[in-house]
Amino acid sequence: MKELSWNPILSNLAEARGEIVNLHWRLHYMAFGCLPEEELAQKMGPLLWDFKDGSKEQLEAHFARAEGRRPFSETALFCGLEHAYHHLNWAWNVRRTPEERVWHFKKRDPSRWTKFPDTKEFADLWPSERDVKEDADTLGRRRICNAPTRVGLQTAAVKLDGLCALAGKQQLSEEKFAKRLHRIYAELNMAWNSRKDKTFGATEKAISSRKLFPSIFATGCWNMWR
């Protein structure tokens, strides 16, 4: 089995997990006025923010202030998911790249490494040619607080926490890495594509289509590389 570049992989997976957990916690607070139960929070892994070790009261106060300043919108969800996809894509695309090259990358590398994988393992998630092209400039400030998006983020965070644990122990083959990452991508795709849905009710065909990678994230380049 070819040795993978585990340190860069784990670093990027952890960064993506933190962003997804942040998104889920904010949506959970908006929906219920409180943070997730401790058991669920532990399954999803730590927060990305500096005050991740803060008390529950401090965290709830932070979310209350954030919601008061600017309600969680479609644009905010886009920015968070763009950051998460950026790191997930990077983790997969550098899996065979020597660590020294990853840490000292060249200017052209991020534009390749942050794109959604074009390998066969993820071919079924690519959007169809008829997929409606979205433009980040047209995203609205409409409040996002629906159950499908919240649960999609929660499921992705839990699965990603498990993947981080295995990557940290270097107990994954490339094939198993791809399968686990595929499930996480599907959950995030559902979270975004279902953002306007108010219920879980849907046909099997509709659910399947929601797992397709959103074209709006196709370049994979987070704002820092633009």
C-alpha cells in the first residue's frame, strides 16, 4: 500500500471539520436557542474558533451576539462551506504529494489542489450538464435555518471526526479514505442543495440529485486564493 501524506491530509481534514462544526452549532442555536447536547458535540469534534474551550454560557453569548448583528444567511452558509470544501479537496488532492512539497507549495498549486476531485471515486457526485449554474454574487441574505441543512452538517461533522481519528493513526488505505470522504461530500452537498427546503420529505430521485456537487463550489478556490 502506497504511503499517503498523512500530516497534510489530517491538517486539512481537521480544518474542514472545525468549519462544519461551527456552521452546525450556529444553525442549532438559531433553531433551538441553545447549543447541541454535550454527547452530540463530542461526536462532531472541536470547534475551529479560538474560544473553543470557553464555557457554554460564553459560547451561547457569542451566538446571540452574532445572530443579533447579522442573521445566518445563504451567503454565510456559502462562505463556510466554501472553506470546508477547500480543505477537503486539498486533503484528497495532495494525498500522494510529498509532504515537503505540500508545505512549500508553488503559486500555481492551490488552484489545482483546491478543486473538487476529478478522480473516478467521486465521479457520481459531479453535477450533470443540465445543472443550473449558480453565481456567488446572486446569493441572498435570506435567513437559513432549516432541518435538512442542519442535519446534513451534523452528519458530515460526525463522519469527518471519525475520518480524522483514523487519519491520525494512519489506519486508512487510499480506497477507504476515498469511500469515507465520498460520504462526507454527499452530506455537505445535501446541506447546500437542501438549504431552501422546509421538510425532509422528497422522492428518491430528488434526494439523489441533492447529493450532486454544487457547481457554485466547482473551482474549490477559497477567497484567499482569488
